Amino acid sequence: MKIVVIGGTGLIGSKLVEQLKAQGHEAVPAAPNTGVNTLTGEGLSEVLQGAPVVVDVSNSPSWADDAVMEFFRTSTTNLLKAEAEAGATHHVALSVVGTDRLQESGYFRAKQAQENLIKESGMPYSIVHATQFFEFMKGIADLATEGDTVRLSPAGIQPILSDDVAAAVGRTAVGAPVDAVVEIAGPEAFPLDELIRRTLAARNDPRTVVTDPQARYSGAPLEENTLLPGPGAHLAETRYTDWLAQQS
Ligand SMILES: NC(=O)c1ccc[n+]([C@@H]2O[C@H](COP(=O)([O-])OP(=O)(O)OC[C@H]3O[C@@H](n4cnc5c(N)ncnc54)[C@H](OP(=O)(O)O)[C@@H]3O)[C@@H](O)[C@H]2O)c1
């Protein structure tokens, strides 16, 4: 089956394309450097020809509030219109567990706008909500750093390996549209401050993590369960501590 992967050159997209090809699918990576741009529409109708399934794992190059909202609104609108014209029958998108609980964040308001456009489009869809990727833990530390101090909430986080995300998105893409959100997460939850403390120690990073229940995540306050998946989530097998040990 032909499956177009928008953002197919990114972290999740490149793994997804590889995994789908290994399963015998015609997986086509689509991104600006393959000649497809969802913001301008360049190359979009051409690449979507003959593809029943389109997976969107793109991300905005800028996470500034206005830029990220403009990215997800415009790219999703262009993509859904082009899919309808090309005769696609399943739109799959990757979003984030807790998006609806993180609406004080500009990034998550933009992800919510993306999800709302999909739900209102009339196109059969599946939205996969993943928790934070293992590879993103250093990014979380960097975003929370002032000087040598990393200020983080002790709220729960249950990260997942990018390869496991790609596998779950791939399974969703080859299945029937669910017209709903499905959740995926790693096998273990940790206090966010403690997880980043362990991550920095394993990397010999000298920054100090300070526990602060009021510290915001991407601009939004965290409750204990804000970032955690619900009881029906599919849990992947790879453990963060095993992965971290292999990295160092
Ligand atoms: N980070 C996390 O922990 C996390 C957790 C859950 C869900 N997510 C979601 O996962 C998704 C993928 O994240 P990722 O880390 O894999 O992203 P990434 O590595 O930053 O890759 C982004 C992809 O989007 C492409 N792209 C950028 N602008 C585009 C445009 N105008 N038209 C078409 N493609 C464009 C990029 O192409 P170029 O390389 O050519 O620029 C790249 O292939 C995001 O939507 C994010 O919200 C992330």
C-alpha cells in the first residue's frame, strides 16, 4: 500500500518510513527537502496521488507561539484539502498525551488546533497521542534551564522510545481509521524532576535540577497526571533506564 509520510525525514518519520518499507509498503517520505512543503502546498497533490493513507509526523521549525500556530493551522488545512482531492481514505496524525490539559502552552494550543481541524474535516482519521520521546529528555532540561539550574516539577512523566512510537504509528496507519484518539506510552512513569536528574547525571552534565511544583512545562502548569496516559493506553516495552545506560 502507498503510504505518504509527511515529515518523513524527521526523528519519527524516518524510522516510520523504514519500518513500513520493511513490511513491504510503498512508504514515501514527504518534507521540504524531498520537494513537498505543506505550508506552501509545493509538491503536495503530486505526492498524494494513489495513496489511501497519509501520516502526518511533521513538526514546526519554530516553537514560538504564533509561528507554531501558523504552522499547524496552515499545513493541516492544506494537507486535508489535498488529501480529499486525491481520494485518500485515512489521515493519521501524531500528537501528544495531555494536549487538552496543556492549553496554557502556545505549542499545545497549536497541536489542539491541528487535532480539531482533523476531527472537523470529514476525513476518516486516527490521532495517536504519544508521551514524550526518550530523545526529548535533554530538550526538556534545556527548556527549563536558567544558568546552571534546571527547575522542574515532580509531576509524573512516562516517556517512550522513538522506535516504539514509529512502530505504533505504523500499526495505526495500516489499520482501519478509528476516528478517535489512541494513546501510547513507555512502560514506566517517573517524577519529571527525578528523571531529568538521572538523565543529566548519566550524561555527566553538571547542571543542578531543583524541584519546584510550580515550574511550568512548555508554559503550562503541571498536575500529577497532566503528562501521563490514561488506563487504556498501549504501553511499549523499552525501558528508559535500559536505553539511558546504553547511551552513556
Ligand atoms: N518530542 C516529543 O517528545 C513528542 C511527543 C509526542 C508527540 N510529538 C509529536 O511528534 C511529531 C514529530 O516529531 P519529531 O520529533 O519526529 O519531529 P522532527 O524530527 O522535528 O521532524 C519534523 C519533520 O517535519 C518536516 N517539516 C517541517 N516543515 C515542513 C513543511 N513545511 N512541510 C512538510 N514537512 C515539514 C521536517 O522536514 P525537514 O527536516 O526537511 O525540515 C521533518 O521531516 C510532532 O508533531 C510532535 O508534536 C513529539
